[in-house]
Amino acid sequence: MGAGGRTAEGPRRAVEAIRTLMVAKRSARNERTQAINQARAFILTGPDELRARFAGHRAAALAAGIAALRPRPGDAAEYAVRFALRELGRRVEFLDAQIGRLDDLIVPLVTVHAPDLLSLYGVGPGYDPARRHPMGPERGSPGGVRPGRCCLLPAAGRPRPPGLKPQAAGAILTGRARSDRRLYLGVVAVAKYLVLFGFTGETMRRFVARPSDRAAVVRELAESAGGGLESYYWMFGQYDGAGVFAMPDSHSMAAVSLAATSSGAFTHFETHELIEASDLGAIAERAKGITYQPPGA
């Protein structure tokens, strides 16, 4: 094989390497989310002391806290809850370390094989919160992405990578992307969703009695499913509030919606996928070739 062949082969091999590592990372993150959700369920139904101690903890703090529990023999049910929580916390810590090792391989591959993408506003590797070392811009910096996310996310209003069509939004690096979606060196565009919600009277009563930072809770919910929260507002009118989520695919958004609505805290939870205004021209052109026959016509 000549030099030209080797040059063409390099990027293809890099894409496959990135995709393989991202599959492993996604499964680790899913297991981590499952462990955190199980721990929260045990705490919710467990002894009052555990609820008071861990209620409101974000995922990282919760994992560290329950991993340090020291169950003592006594009441069998309470001992079992504490023991199970400790094991779940240690599982999360193990998975955090595993995700960090995968990031250590993913980030250099992306940096070497897609350097032009990293110069785009809103595009960059994630950040490893466990090791506290930067692998790209941190939150709040130009072009930064939220900590803990090691994927490339083109920012709204910026050019897409070459070959990445609008319909590629939400494609994921698991080999399950539809054939009409395109990936460019493992880089994906995320879909955005608007959520309109209304709380029950009991939920509002509890919030007034014990105010909390709801945006932080919702942001953790989105990040646990591999996405992010772009904005969160309370509002007058028919709904109590609204949020805009950036999620890797519709299944992730559906999981977030199901997790939220199953809590019983909402009277209304409405989800809409958002479309960039810049995509409307292409959508209109596609619509020209589609015909619809109304009923009875």
C-alpha cells in the first residue's frame, strides 16, 4: 500500500477506534446511571436518617457519601440497605475511574485526527471531574462544554462539520445510527428539546417549605442520560416552567421524560423537539417533493 493509501486509512481507523471506545464509555455511563438511580430509590424508601443525610445530593457527592458507609449488624433490613448503598457507591466510583481511562484514549484520538473541529466555537473535549485535570475548555469558557462529557458537540449557529447533515442530529457512536445519518470522525450534533411542565399542588407546597436549586437537579438529570440542560425557567401562564435540553438521541430524552413523570411531581410534562431556523430552507425544499392527499379528496 502506498503512502496515499496509508493516509486515507489513518482517519478511517481513527473513526473506528473512537467509535469502539465510545461504545464502551456509553455502557459504563449507563451502568453508572442505573447504580445512582438504584441508590436514590433505596434512600427514598430507607430509614429517615439516610433520607435526611443524602437527600438533595448530586450524583458525585452521593456516590462518595454512600461508598463511605460502614454498615453495622443490627436490624436486618437497615443493615441490608446500608450494605447495598455502600456497594452501589463503590460501583459508581469504579465506573468513574473506568470512564476516565476511556477518556484518556478518546481525547488524544479526537485531538489528533479532528483538530479543525476543536477550533469551532462550542466544540471541544470534555472534562474529567474525578481527576480534576482539563481535557479541554471548562464550563464558562469560550467553546466550553459541560464537565464529564467527552464527545464533540457543535454549538448552535456554527457551521456543521463537513458531511454532517441536519438529520444527523442525535446520531450516536454505537453503530445503531440510522443509515441516513452521517458521522464525521465520530463527531455528532445533538438534538434540542423544549420541555413545558406543570407541578402538582403538593409539589409546590413542598418546594415553598424547602426551597432548592431546581436547575441544578434538572441539569444532573440531563447529564445522567448523556445530555445537558441549556436553559431552565419558571414562568407565568398555563405552565409552571420550561427547559431546553440538548440530548444525544430521542431515546435519551424519552428516558429523562419517563424518569421525571414517574416521580408523580408533575400534572403536565410536554416535550417538543426543536429545529434550527437555518434548517428550514432544506426542510422546505424536501417538502416540495412530497404530496399529501387529504381525507375524502
